[in-house]
Amino acid sequence: MKLFFVFISFVFAGWFTASAQSARKVESFDRNWKFMLGDDSLAKSNTFNDNKWRTLDLPHDWSIEGSFSQRNPSTANEGGLPTGIGWYRKTFTLPLSSKSKNIIINFDGVYRNSEVWINSHYLGKRPNGYISFNYDLTGYLKFGNQTNVIAVRVDNSDQPNSRWYSGSGIYRNVWLTAVNKSHFKQWGTFITTPQISDHSATVNIKTGISSTDKNLNLKTVIYDEKSKVVADNTSSINNQVDAIDRDIVIQNPILWSTDHPYLYKVVLQLFKGNELLDDYNVNIGIRSFKFDSQKGFSLNGIQMKIKGVCMHHDLGALGAAVNTRAIERQLQILKQMGCNAIRTSHNPPAPEFLTLCDKMGFLVMDEAFDMWAKKKTKHDYHEDWAQWHKQDLTDQILRDRNHPCVFIWSVGNEIREQFDSTGISITRELVKIVKNIDDTRPVTSALSESDPHKNFIYQSGALDLVGLNYHQEVYADFLKNYPNQKFIATETMSALETRGFYDTPTDTSRHWPQSSKIPFTQGNPQFAVTAYDNVAAYWGSTHEETWKIIKKYNFLSGLFIWTGFDYLGEPTPYPWPSRSSYFGIVDLAGFPKDVYYMYQSEWTNKPVLHLLPHWNWKPGQIIDVWAYYSQADEVELFLNGKSLGIKKKQGDDLHVVWKVKFEPGILKAISRKNGKIILSEEVHTAGSPAKIQLIADRKSINADGNDMSFIKVKVLDKDGNIVPDAENLVNFKIKGPAGIAGVDNGSQISMEPFKANHRKAFHGMCLLIVRSQKTKGKVLVEASSVGLKPSTTVLNSK
């Protein structure tokens, strides 16, 4: 397999790039759109009066603004939020200097069935709600003082069309690009590193060019992270060509890895004489990787486990609307847990997500489809498969192939065609499409049928990796069942947990039986699942069960856990009023569940000590007390100063347990190594709610209208202990140049709106999300609740 790397990243504001002399002008096209929820066929016309429409900025998800209802046709599987049809319009002008340019509009994603008009001219339709696409506006535009109108109709009315929350609208960013007639083609640059050694790396750069000129020069300069030139090249283009191919050598390269995600910048410039016709920047990461049937996975020659999670695209209270800071926060939380890989289940992600993974050091399994020609829901992508799958897959690979984080292409998830012979021909077709564009990465499909003799996708012989969903019971015998094949666990666990809820006793693992509607939780009426890691869906396992298997065998390259975060929709196995998932290691608000610390103890080299559960119980009740720990030999537990004994992990144990008769007071754990105390942790019996505490993840935010601070809200007793059963309603006020972007608490059954200035605490906590405005200044955040001492915090928007 060839070596590869890289990514394309644009962060522009206004009609300029990082270089003041840039020939390519890229403008964020997100500001000042008009929006109407509803349908009006006349809205495509330039003469349509949209004065009464709402003015907003993109990205925008109208579904997240609605109310939860069992009557919404999206059903609980899509979060029970409204869908429908919406229109967007934007009026804009272009300078006369742009008249000689090619003007292109780029949509990063519109859910779904988008249709676009420019100045009443129909540009086209794109059914897929996750794919990026563009239209050439050249020839339909007006310049100078004349206005242009772009209109977009979004149709998400045919329901159901997804198995999880999709969102509705222009929910990703939009860009307007102006280039000369001779320019670099959209997604036409492909950069690989076919040879890497300790002393040098050969960088192969293929550049697609659309040219109306002859005798051009292509200049290529590669910079390191300190903006120092490390290599350059100038190539002559004597004839009109579609592409140019050249090699450039970097001496003593610094390699990209998950621990040290080092990026170089490639600057491409197209000249005619001394005139700069176009320029294009590509950030790249130099690294090699290998899957081996016996040894598993290695990165830059170093064997390592893929410690991955699956992630849907929603951002909790923000819905599907892309926000770079919100994505970064999710990735930071996962990075602190020790996660090093993400699977984009089950569709192409936002470009910003991949850019962040490049910078932060995550490997990415980039997935294309959740279904092919056979449907999973009534109105899903199967309706568009025949006409659109080739174009959609091609555009995904072209767009994402330069990202160093992307190391696996997945062409499907639990596809129905794996059960009949059509799976053979379709798999071969899809893999051929991928390989014709990028032959540097392996291709897989996430298979739910583990028997190789029954799976037609596997029998196609086209897959580079065997990707298995669940069926952890066959992992140990993988090489017997799949001789000489390479393994990746594409989806695992499906453990069920509600943050802060504990059902006791908890001695044994329990699985949701296939014959039951809900898992056994001792008659709990709240549709909650114990946060002890001992409940899983019947097709999956607890977290500890599968991780023990994966870590044991070298040939098991790694896994992707279902899921990193809870997500909107798919509240399996619970019916309404459950409206979000229970599978996450982290809840919907971004608060870790207890099992987070099991992974942190296994996946990082940092000392860890975490106790569960809380310590508010009935007198005399026998409680299972768990401790996750690492970098220590033992843990000793104390209750009100009295030792309850020392526990050590035995065999492949991942936690230790004490059975403790409850009495109020202080539960304390101490971990030791070689007799030396490493960490200690205390859990106190809490009194009645008395006050509020605000903890902002960032006190300083950018005054760009997009940046965010995520503020954890805790309900405490008079002594500062979190009250584990607190459900107080907390009200919020913002003074200064910022606003409330959303509120949440992580509850899977809360019917409270995400767009509000109040939220009930759930197990003692809730979340306030503050978004900056485009004015600098101090932002005062106030939180109050009846009967509680209020709290304030100050943010600096700069």
C-alpha cells in the first residue's frame, strides 16, 4: 500500500486570503440570509418580496428550534423534532472587478433535497444531505450596483428518512469563490508521500488545472509549522493540460502522528509571466501506516491500537448546525479520554471536523453511506441511490483525500445487500470508484453479518479490511474464519447508560433481551439505565467485555465504540418520551458518564482514580462501590475515616468493587504504587440544594459571532457538594455582546427546548452555551433559581 498524507483547509474572511496579493478570493457566504419555514414556489424569483422573512446567519438547523412532539413525522428515532420544507434567500452585490472572474458557490452540506436558483435561473438539485457540492454562477450574475438573489429550497418533508436526528436546512457553511479563467480545479489537487525515510520524504503533488492560457508556470512552496521554506519547485506548463504531476523532497521530515500531529503547508501558485493567476493552500501531514493480518495496526512503523469511537454529526443542543468550537470541544473531551480515532457514522462529515482531526491528532474512518439500493427507512437515500451514488461517493473522496487524519474509507454501514448477491457487484463498483481516485488508503464496509460464508459484501473480494460490527464472540477466532485477512472492529459495545443514575445491586452483566421492550432496571419508571457498566443491547456488550478482547490480541487492530457521545434520536430500546440515545460514553451535554474514566485508565498514561456512585442513599442500603484506576497497584476505600479494605485488580479486571452498607458521610479512595500515594478522591453525602456554581470551559472568546463558551452549571449544597438528585430550574441572563446559543442537561427524556433561557438540572447539572457577537467587551452571565444562591461569571469577548 502506498503512503499518504494531508488536508485542504480554508479559513477566510471577506474577499481576501492569508496573502494580501492572493488571486483567489474566498468569501464566507453565511451572513444575512432570509429564511421562511414553509413552501412558496414563487420564492425562486428575483422579484419575490421576502421582507417579512426572518433574517439569520448560516449554518442553520430549523429542526432544533422546534418543540419535541410524538406527533412529528420524524418519530422518536429522529428526535421527535419538526422537519418540513424551508426556503433561504440572499441578496448580494459583486464589484465590477469580479466581472472577468469565474464565480462559484460552495455548499458544505444541506439537509436535504436542496434546489438552488441564481437570479431566477435554476442551477440544480442535490438530494444527499451530507455531501458538499458547488455551482458555477458565472454567466448569471450582475455586477456593480445591481443586486443578485440566490434562492435555496430545502425539502425534508418526506418522513421518516433517517435512523437518527438529521437536522433540517443549510446546516453547514457556504462559500463564494472568485477565480481567474485559468485556475486550479475544485478538489483537483492530490498530495501523497510515496516514499518516507528517517532522512527524507518524497511528496508527490498532482494538480488539476483549468486553463485558457498557454506557457504557464506552476510554483510550489512547502513551509513547516514555523513558516520556514523546506522545499520548493517551479514547473513549466507549455501546453493546455488538465493536470501536472511532480515530486518534491523534504529533508528530515517531522512525521504526523496522533500524539504529534505535525502539519506542513503547501502553497501552489499559477503564473503567466509575472502575473499571479491563482493560488491554493493545502496543509499536509507526512506519515505512513499499515494494517497487518498478524500484528494489527502500525503508524509510522510503531504498533498501536486504534482506540476509536463512532460519532454522529449533531452537536447536542446546537443540533446539526456546524460550529467549529463545538466540534473542537467534543474532540477535546474525547482526546482527554485517550481516544485516537473517530468513525464518521454513517455519512461524510463537515470539512471543519476533518480539519480539526488533522490538527488535534485523530485518525478518521470516513464513511459514505448507511444504505445502498435497499432501504432502511421509508424515504431514505435508497430513493436517490441509482442516480446519485456515483457522484456523491466521487465528490466525497475528492474532497477528503488530502486529510492526513483520514486512513480508512468506508463505503457502507450494515448494508442490506450483504445478504444477497447484489452485494457483490455493488461493492466492487464502489471500491473501484474509490481506488480510481485514491489508492493509498484501505476500503472497508461495516458488516453486521459475521459469517464469511453468508456475507456477499465480503465475498466480493473487494474489501481491503474486514470491518465487523459487534459479534465480539468471534473476534478471538477471526484468523480462523478469515485467513490472512486484516481486522477492524467498525462498531462495538452498544452499552446503555444514563449519567448519574444508579440501579443496585450491580454484581452481574445484564443484556437487554431481544424479547423485551426495555432493559431490566428494577422497575425504574424514568426510562433511565444504570451508569454502572453492566447493561447492553442484546446485539452488543458492555464496555469492559469487548475492550478486554480487543486489547488481548495483536491481530485485532482496534475498535470504534458505539458511541463517543450520546446523540439526538435513536433512543433504542426506549419508546417515547425518550428522544436521544443512551449509547454514549459522554452524555448529550458533554458531561462524561462514569465509564469514561475506565477508558481514561486504559487508554492514557496518566494516573486515574474515579469512584462511583454518588453517596446519597437510604440508611443500611448495600451499595456497590466501583473504582477505576491506573498507574497504581491498589486502591484503599474509607468510609468516614474507617478503612473498608484494599482492592487490587485480578486477572483482566478493569475495576475493583466493594459492597458497602450506606451511612452518610465521606467515602474516600486512595490509590498507591509501591506504597506511595498516587491519587485520592472523595465523594460526600450531599445536603439540600443551596447554591449554583458556574464553570466556563473558556473565559475568553473571540468576538466573531461564532465562538462559544460552554458553561457547566452545578447545583450544590451549602458545603459545596454537588446534589446528585437536584432538578432545580435554573434561569439565565446574559449582559454584554453575547447571547444564549443553547441549553441542555443530558437527560434522554427531557422535553424542554434547547433554545431557551432556562433549564432544569439533571442529576445536579445542566449546561449553558454562550455564543459571541461581533462586538468586543465583557459578558456577564447570571444564573438563578428559586431558593438557591445565584451565581455569576464574566467572559471576555475580544
